[in-house]
Amino acid sequence: MPKMKTHSGAKKRFSLTGTGKVKFKRAKMRHILTKKNAKLRRNLRKSSTLKPQDARHVLSLLGKR
């Protein structure tokens, strides 16, 4: 049987932490930033971790499960 291929879009968008959680970058920081307030822009700069329900699907796309 051939090996399972990693989903190319998922490997560009998600990474794993040391404990195995799925880390991602927030959206809405590419353009039209002038109408977004400083607090929102500051919070969008931070990366976050996925909830376990969604992480299960992403891990299968990454070939980790």
C-alpha cells in the first residue's frame, strides 16, 4: 500500500506544540487594518491552539493520527 500523503494546505497553516496541541495563526490581519482598533490587532497577532474537537480532524490531515 502507498503511504498517506500529508495535506499540503494543512501543513502550511498548522503546527504542533511540544505537548501535541495544534497551533494556528489568527485570521483578519492581512489588509484593511485601519478600521480595526489597536486591541483587536494586538490580540490577532498572537497564535492560538485549536480545541480538541477540531484538532482531531487537523491531526488526521497532518498524518499524525
